[in-house]
Amino acid sequence: MRPFSVLLLLCALVMPMQHAEAQPGEFDSPDALIAALYDVISGPAGQARDWDRFRSLFIEDARLMAVLYPGQDSVSLVTMRPEDYVNNVGPRLEEDGFFEKELARRTEQFGHVLHAFSTYAGSRTEDGEPFLRGVNSIQLVHDGTRWWVASVLWDPERPGQPLPARYLPETHDR
């Protein structure tokens, strides 16, 4: 057996994928999975999120990572597992209300791996004015049966770092 094949076999044994019940069609395509990712964290203030559905989107040992800017010249990275996100971020989403919508997407795929650069906007109400925008770098993997989220890394727009036009929806006034 080739060394690479042995490595793949070992990875499959060490890092099995979770198998949760899917909502019909939710895991059948990258589009459906990314739509579910945005949908499951969105909702009005006071509404509980379906955290079991959220967990079902991710492979075991997946990561969610946020680029933060604590000071003028500093950058930090916060790394979470889906359960950390549920426990640390979830209560704030439910308390304050949060709706995240995808504005545009660029994807690349090779075999069972897909990378999406997904531009987002966040607001406190469903039709509210966005208070933040940025880019989610989303990595998906297909296990032969369904699509899974392997990781999400996001970086918000901020002064000195506006969203480039290539990551925004195409409009006639550009």
C-alpha cells in the first residue's frame, strides 16, 4: 500500500465523521449546506436556535475561527469547536437577535473538497440594517454520502479593510 493511502486510512480511522439525521436535502449539495449554516444561527432576540441541527453540519473535530482586532496594530485568532461556539457565542445570538445573510460567494472545488469565500452581512433583525460585514472562508468535504463543514474562518470588514468589489454582489452601479 502506498504511504499516502496508509495516511488516508489512518485519518479515516482516527477522525470519523459524525452521522446526524439530515433535514431533507440539507447535506446534498454545498449550496444547501452553506444555506443551512447561515440559517441555523439566524433568528430574532429571544428565539432559541436549533443547536443540534448546527452540530449536525460539522465533521468531528471541526473548527470555527474568528480573526479579531483587539488593538490598532494587533490581530488575534480565536479558535473554537462547534460546541464552544454553541456555549460561548450562542447565548449572545439568542439574547440580542442575529441574522447573517450571504451576499456573494466564490468557490473552488477539487474532488471531495470545496472552498467557499462567502461574503456575509449581519443584522439584529431579519430586514434590519447590517451592523457588520465580512468574509467567511468555508471548507467543505464530501464523505461519499453527504457534505460536511470542516472549518469556517471569518474576518470582518473594518476601517482600513473594506470588502473588495470582487467579494460583493454584482450591481449595475459598479
